[in-house]
Amino acid sequence: MAYPKIEVDLSKIKHNTATLVKLCNKYGIRVAGVTKVFCGNAEIARAYLDGGVSYLADSRIENLIKLKDFKVPKILLRLPMISEAERVVEYTDISLNSELATIKALSKAAKEKERNHKIILMFDLGDLREGYFKEEDLFTDIEEILKLENVEVIGLGTNLTCYGGVIPSEENLGRLVNLAKKIEEDYRLKLEIISGGNSSTLHMLIDGKKLEGINQLRLGESIVLGRETAFGNRIENTHDDAFQLVVEIIEIKDKPSVPVGEIGMDAFGKVPTFEDRGIRKRIICAIGKQDIDFDSILPMDEGIKILGGSSDHLILDGTESNIDYKVGDEIRFKLTYGGILRAMTSEYVKKVIR
Ligand SMILES: *Cc1c(COP(=O)(O)O)cnc(C)c1O
């Protein structure tokens, strides 16, 4: 069975990666290619490496295990769970951290496995997801971490525009860089990595602003979709359709736009409302909410409108399309970040990577 499927164009991924690596390198910044949106697929990660990333990074250890044979440093992005400390030191070189108890667990696991684990400490500049919020807490923990064996603090990082929507600026990133300088002086540490965020930091480089002191960005969405994420603008010389969803039509019929009979709840327990647009050409495709969120897919045929659907059915309005679709034909969609994530995660969506 060939449908539904997600098609991934590796040459487009490599091209996007190379464009972004070039932009970052111009400012002395190295790129960590973030692989979580495609569940750490090794073929796609290979295209990142061919495009010039210096690290591979993922939020989940299961994904990093799939990448274990690549000879670049691997970074765990989500703060480790204490319960996974052993796997973290075994399969990753660097992890992002903000909790002393976890770092102690990493130290113990690393010692047992006779390995060294590197740590980037996270500082929250206001977005209110992970990271130390008070500088004194960070300093107190660093003193403790320096006493631990087999773990080494190699950097300071931050994450923005994820929970709170806070946009990276010269002001907030400047604070990170100054904090790093203070740590280097006070604790006679060399912080080799100052990690200045994700795809939302790129707008500064695109505007030609040098981020003095920042030498790493962790990029996912900008590579896979060719857009920066502070304002959602497309990035020049990139593709936005490297990932495409392809589904098969299972029914085409002319039907009214308002259901016939008394209206109760739909399959998800909501009472639906309808606009009367007369008789429309309705196309049903074999994919559903189990695999995709309908607001995360964009038909490549601009004449098609998404009406909705249920767990296993997607209903489209094909009345305005110039194409004379037949049952058994395919329909293509571009995807948002959330759409790629869900489709790559669904075991019902075939992955065609080439
Ligand atoms: C997901 C993630 C990134 C990548 O974010 P994009 O917006 O996809 O570039 C970077 N850092 C952390 C900590 C993440 O969890």
C-alpha cells in the first residue's frame, strides 16, 4: 500500500541546510541540525551533514540512538530525565541542563561507563520554558558541578520563542553573552559554546546584525521549511516544500454543503456549524486526524479547500479546482512544522525519502 505517504526531497533539505550554514558561518556561528521533526531519520540527517551542520541535535534519546553511527557530536535538547541518565551519557556527547540533581545523575552514570559527558547550562532570558531564571542559582550550581567527576560544563545556552513567544534581540542575547563572560572569569572556565537559540534567532543574521559572542544556533524548522520563526518570514534561497504529504482519493460526489437532518455532535464530540454554499464537489481522501491536523496541511492545488473530516477521512471541496480528479488519483499538500511532525510520527503514513 503506497498511500498516504510523506515524500522527502533530500536534495532540497541539503540545499536549505547549505544556505543556512553559509549564513551562520559568515557570523562565526556553527549550526546544530535539529532532527526531532522527522523523528531522527538517519537518511535526512545525512542530508543535514552533507549541507554542513557541525552537530546533530534532538529532544529525544530514541531519535539520537538512530543517529549513533554518525561521527559528529550529538546534543540532547530536552533536559534529560534522571531515569534516562545512562542512555544520555552512552548515546549523546552533550546535553542541555538546568537541574543539579540531573547533572549529578549524569556524572554518576558517566563515571560508571568511564565516559565524559559535556554540559551546556541553559539560562532563561524570559521565554519561560527551560533554564535558570536567577543568575545566583546558576552560580551556586556551577560551584557544585565543578566538584563532580566525568561531567564538564562547556557552554551556556538559551531558548526563546518556544513557550512565551519572546523574540531574540541584541538586548536579551547580549545578557547571555555577558553572563558567559562573567562565568568564565569567576570560575576560570572556558565556555566553548554560547548557544543563542533556535530558528527564531535567524532574523537578526538576515538583518545583518552580528551577534557578538554567540557561536552556535540549533536549527530545525528553518532548515526543513525555509523560514525563520520570530516573524514567520520565508528565507531567501530555500525550499518550503521539501516535505510533501500525498493522499489518495476514495470518493468524489456532488453533495449539499449543509448536512441533512437534525445536527448533534460530530465524531470528536463538538457540535459543528455549516455555511450553505449550495451543491459542492466533495472529495474524500484516505487520511485522518490520527495522522494529521487538518490545519497543518496546505493543498498545492489552490482550487482545493479543506472542509474537515474525522479520524480516518479528510473531506475536501474540489468545486473550484481546474483539475478533473478521479477516484484513485492523488492529492498533494505542503505541511506546517506540526504537520511534518505528526505525519512523520504516524506509523500509517509511509515515508518516501529520496
Ligand atoms: C526544537 C528545539 C530547537 C529547534 O527549534 P527550531 O525552531 O525548529 O529551529 C532548538 N533548541 C531546543 C532546545 C529545541 O527543543
